[in-house]
Amino acid sequence: MTRKTGKGVEANGPVRGRAQTGRPVTYDPKSGQNWRTGVVIVPDAAEKAIKAASATGLSFAGLVNELIKRMPVDDMGRPVWAYEISDGKSGQEELPMTG
């Protein structure tokens, strides 16, 4: 079964990479326990991640942890690049174009 990785929903299920409605994250960081999660990585991203992890001597999990530590976020906790994947909505109102 293949699923879309872009916008919309196919007959076979939700779009990969998008939050699933009705399935909120239940992990509690205050527990002090590591968060074990399963993820699906698309082939081109997997190839890039494997190469980067190997080049840095990290495992995939180690690479992801380092990337998250270094990820710049705005005042609301959103990655600064998030507007690029959310239909261009950065949380800021777009100014009108003038001639």
C-alpha cells in the first residue's frame, strides 16, 4: 500500500507526515523516560539521514536528537520553517501588494 506524502487524503489512509486527528501525542517529558516512537521516513530523506548519521558517527536516533536540539523555533515553539509546509501561513498577516 502506498500513501501520498503531500496534501490531501487517499482512499488508503491519511497523508504521511501529517498529524492524525484523534491521535494526540501522549508522551510526558516530565516522566524522565526516553520517548520511543515509530516513524516512517520517505526514501530520499532516509538516504540523506543515513549518509549524515554515518558521516557524523551517529545513529539515526542520535542524528534526530542533534537536529532537534539545533532546530530554531519561534516564540510559539514552531520551527521557523513551518510556514513553508502549512500553506504559507506563518502566523503573520500577509501585507497587500502595491503597484
